[in-house]
Amino acid sequence: MNALLKAAAAGTVGAIATNVAHELTRRIVPNAPRVDVLGMQALAKGLTATTGSTPTGGDLYRSTLAGDLLSNSAYFSAVGLGGGNAVAVGLGLGVLAGLGAVVLPPRMGLDEKPTARTPATEAMTVALYTVGGLAAGMTYQAFGAD
């Protein structure tokens, strides 16, 4: 399997792992991050600014989930740049994504509460993305050397 395909597959695994971890966490843990809510805010804001309209309800949720999976897959595919250090690169990517989800929303005109409501929410947000980064890195490593 070529390196680009391995990276894309690993990134997809990382994105799925992040979303599954998020969904499980938000259903079980009090004060869990609501990355889905943050994503819907961002998508609605972007679409309103560019098209003047935005989907609502289930359509907004599904559109956000699709965009989240695509963007996180592309982001986590960067583990391929690490070669033999894919797990370490995945760890770094996950931590950076999680910190970004905590720190950037107010700077983007979004509500910070979905990912930074409490210190525990902030820590869980970073952890969710770290899970995705590690999953991507371990998947890339499992594919073996080029």
C-alpha cells in the first residue's frame, strides 16, 4: 500500500475514533464536551456568511458530522509525515487539535462553552482528539514500512 493511501486510511480511522469517543463520552459523562454543538455553530456561521442560509435540525447535525469526519480525516492523515514516528506525530496532532478546540472558539466568534465549560470539559476535549491522533498514528504504524 502506498504512503498516501496509508495516511488517508489512518486519518479516517483517527477521525472515526474521535467521533465515536465523543459520542460515547457525551452520553455518559456529566459536563462532557459537545464538539458536535461547536461544529454546528461553526458550520451555521460559515454557511450564513457565504450563502445566507443554513440547514437546521437533523440536516445541520448530519452536515456537521460529515464535515467533521472529512476535515478530521484530512488533518489526522498528517501522521504519514512522521514515517516511523507516526504514533508520536499522532499524539502531537491530537493534543494540538484538542487545545485548538478549547482555545479557538471565542477567537472565531463561537461559544466556548461546548468545549471549555469546566476544566474537566477542557481536559476531556483534549483527550478526545488525542484518542483520534493516537488511533491514526497506530493505524499508520500497523500498515508497516513503505
